[in-house]
Amino acid sequence: MTAPAEGAPVTLVLSRTPRPGREADLEAWARGVVAAAAAFPGHLGAEVHRPAPPDQTDLVIVYRFATSADLARWNASAERARWLRRAEPLTEGSARLQVVSGLDGWFALPGRRPVPPPPRWKTAVITAPVIYLLVVALSLATGPVLAELPLALRTAVTTLVLVPVMTWGVMPPLTRLLRSWLYPP
């Protein structure tokens, strides 16, 4: 695993195996630890992926932070340590962690055990045409409304729409659809 570039958004994927009969308790724990992380500077959001047997038996939390320094503050915090101790009676084995940065976070398979990101060339092959199509679609949809704004402001609006659409709307299902190509056995 390579260190995230300084200043780049970073994603932490935490995977825990619930003890039999403690699944609901672990889900409640996950909601609590996500709320605790949200209070930390640089926290950009988190997703909890429940176990989905038989393929996925782990509960997976995907945290996003603005920078590796923000993630490091959360990881080193007494608050996080307290939450991890609370998880021990609810889980089997140790926590599995993976840190990814930048666009690699788009290629984390929700609900799956953390795996290394696909090769960067595959990331580029998928990301470039998707961004192109979204920019064209956004330009057509917002062009008449934003035409009078300066270029920098139009670009800012497009970016503010494009990034969440990519992060939460397009890339997760596209990653699942192309999983066999991105993550060959």
C-alpha cells in the first residue's frame, strides 16, 4: 500500500467480522463510530455496508477524509481507540484496514473485503470517459442557466455537481459492473 499524496482526499476502509448473534450490535456500533468520526476535522463522510451473506460476511465502513493528516488525527485519537475497544466483544478476529487516496477511493468495492486498487491504467480507462460524458451532459443541462457566469464560476459549479455524482452515483455501480475486469481472480 502506498502512502497517500499529501493534501489529497483519502479513504479508509475498515472491515470487521461480526460474532454470530451480534450483527445488530455491530451495526449499532458502526453508526456510533461513524458519528464520532464525523466530529473530526476533515471528515468528508462515511458509508456503512452491512454483511450480505453468503458472499460478504463482514461489516465494512468506508471513511473519507480531506487529507492524510486529517485521517492520521482520527486514527491517533483516544476517541477512535475507545470505539475500537467497544467493537472487540462484537467481532471475531482483528480489524482489517486499507487506506486509498484520490481516485482509488472510487474503485473500492462496497460491501467487499478491502483489496488493492486496480492498476492505475484501468482507473484512467474507466474514469476519463465517464467524466467526459458527465461534463458534456452537465454542460448541456446547465449551459443555458450558467452561460452568463464567468468561466471560473461555471467550472466551479460543474465540479461541485460532478464530484458527488461520480463518488456516490456513478462509480460504485460501475465498479460493481466491471468488477471482473478491474479485479481479475
